[in-house]
Amino acid sequence: MGKRKLLVDGWYYQVMGDEFGPIQTQRIIELAADGTIQRDTLVQLVESGEVHSWATADSVIPFEELTKAEPNLDEFFNAQSAANDGFFREFSGY
């Protein structure tokens, strides 16, 4: 894991020791849906300059919804708004 010179808001993730990001919420969902991000992948959210702790993807991404024919991701997207970051803290233990 390299150190970031500049923290930019968005999601970061690690695959085989390499760090990727920042990406937007919609993209992290797409990567989880296509298998790039798996349940045990480490993810981190940076928002408004606040750096959240690394957590496994299954603690913050609703994988069960992704397997449904018509997933309901409203709760996830609403929780990622600037007005409410409690979702990440609730599931990551931050």
C-alpha cells in the first residue's frame, strides 16, 4: 500500500496489494457486481477530507442486492450522500 500524496474524495480499494481509486459510488457497485471487488476486498471511503478505516467490501456493499434481478440499492446510495455517512461507520466499526 503506497501513501497517497493527495486525498481525493471517493472510494479506494485494494486488489493483490495494489490500491485503486478514487472511484465514485456507482463504479464501486459496478465492480462488485462484475466480481472485480469481492466480499473480502478491502475498501475505504474518503469524503470531505475525512478518511474512513479500511473495511472488507461485504461490510459496506450490499452484495445480496446485487444478485437480485432488480436490485434495490437506494439505501446504499442514500447512505453515501454527504448528509449521511453513518452507513459506513455502522458497518465498518469506524
